[in-house]
Amino acid sequence: MKNIEITTLFLDIGGVLLTNGWDRQARHKAAIQFKLDEEEMNERHHLTFDTYETGKLTLDEYLNRIVFYTKRNFSKKDFTKFIFDQSQPIKGSLEFFKELKEKYRLRVIAVSNEAKEINEYRIKKYKLNHLFDSFVSSCYVHLRKPDADIFRMAYNVAQTPLPNILYVDDRHMFVEVARSLNIRAHHFKSLDEAKKYMNTLKFSAAGIIKKR
């Protein structure tokens, strides 16, 4: 299978290109900075985050449920800024995948669990539209990993034969789901390790497979 040329990349965003947008570690920092009951915030988060991440709640509505259900001595604007500030680049990762795309003229599609406002902030802040041709983000398609249908949707959007797709994600379970659908997938642990793996593969311009 390694000899089959890759023409299309499916990339996760959080954990591969950028830090996670709003994970447990970020909520821990928020609890300290804003003096919140972390256990209660996490419980409320887990009860409602799937709904928010699949685009069925706005960020304003989500924050009303997890933080601003009672009066606070800080503003929603300050809390929102804190959330956005948690998004940071993974050193060298964006640059590497941009270079890979440009070198081989690959098609690159985001397959990511991202809440709408966080996703759009990250796209604008880090110019992700310069890397991605399409965004199959949970907030737009109303599906989230590990639901296999989000991968099927990405495959239909790509219109690329399955053997010519490579999916990269830092969550091993999501990699397993992709593999169960016969999508070649790589578990991203570090950029250096990912580069070594990529060096074992063959790439070709999207839609241009060399005849042997």
C-alpha cells in the first residue's frame, strides 16, 4: 500500500496543526483565572459541548449554559477572548503541511471537530484557508468524530479514490475509525515522527496518478 500515491490529505486541526481550541487543560486554566468551580464547569461542558460543536448552539448560548448561568464579576467578552487565546500553533506543523501541499499539489481537506466561532477564529488567525481546500468541520456538517459519517462526507467531498487518501489525527480512536473505512490513517504523535512517516510515502498531484 505504501507504493500507492497519495493525492489527498485529510487533516485534523487541533493536536496536529494547532493546540486544541477548548480542551480540559484550557478549562482548567479558565477555572483558575476566573475563579470558577472547575468540576461544575466541566460537568456542564460535557452535557452541552457536543451540541455546540455540531453547530446547534452559538458560542453565546454555550457560555450561558456553562459559565454565565449566574452573575459573574467578569464579562463574556473577556471570557471569549481567553478561549480564543488558547489556540496556538504547533511549532513547524502548519509550515510543513503547506510545503507538502505545494510541492505535490495535493488536495487538503480539514476533517475536524470544531465549534463554529472557534473554528472561524482559527481559520482567520492562522490563515488555514491557505492550506485547506475544504472544511469538513463538525460545526458545519452537524456530525462529529468518531461518527463514521463525517469521514464518508469528507470522502464524498474529496472525490478521491480511497487508496489515494491519507488521514492524519492525534486521537488514536479517530485513526482507528478511519482505518475501519479503508482510509489510510496516521496517528500524529509529533511533527518529527510524522515527517519520518511521510518520507516513506509517495505523493502525486490531485487527480494525476502516474501510470505504471
